[in-house]
Amino acid sequence: MKILIIEDKDMQACLQRALKDKGTEIDDLCNLGQQVKAIEPDVILMNKTFSIGSFNFTPDCMTLEHKGKVTRLSIYQTKVLYLLYVCMNMIVTREEIYRMIWHDVVVTDQSLNNIISQLRKLLSADSHISIDTIRGVGYRLKNNS
């Protein structure tokens, strides 16, 4: 059984919406008064393919497919894209991304900036999908269709 521990109400709502809307299978969703500590590969990689606009995103294979072209993603690109996907059209703060993706490892802002830039470039093939920067706060994956 996989257990995901969440305290932040917005993140709970985000993940619960994913459970309902996208058929994501997380066995237990527990509120223990603490933030999600991390997104681990065994939690997010669920042998599923998700549609993001005209893309097919398969986290367990770390791939993003568009019109027959398959692009292999890095583990961090996969984790960031999955987090943004689960919270589609919702703001995810930089702090939440750092905490959930990199755990307690100190990384520079440039590391996250590079991943967001790479993901934007990959997703640019679909004009209805965008990763918006919410200045001073974080990011939002938007489906404008």
C-alpha cells in the first residue's frame, strides 16, 4: 500500500481532484497535519498515461509523446510535470516544488528555472497548453482549450 501524507489544504484539494478527475490511484490519502514531504517515484509512477492537451504523458516511462514523437524526460522534469499536471490550472509555489521534488536537498533557483524552461519548450507544440509564471509565487500548468 502507498501512503501519501498531506497537510496543506490546497494540495489536498489538488490531489483529491486528481483522484476524481483523472483516475489516479493512490491507496490512502491521509491528513496528518504535515505538508507532503516528497513525491517519490513509487508514488507518482503508476503505469498510466495522462493527456495534457494533445500530449500523452507517461510518468513511469518518463516520456512525453506528441503526434508520434516520443521525448524522454529526466526524473526531475517528470516529477515537476506530474506535480503541475495533478494541480492543473492551480498555482504551485516554488517552495512546494522544492519541498516535494528535491526533499531537503538544496538546489538553486536556476535548476528549477531550467526545468520549467525545458518543459515549456516541449509543451510549446500545443498552443492550448502553457506553464505560466506567477511572479514571486510559483507556476501553473494551464489548459487553455
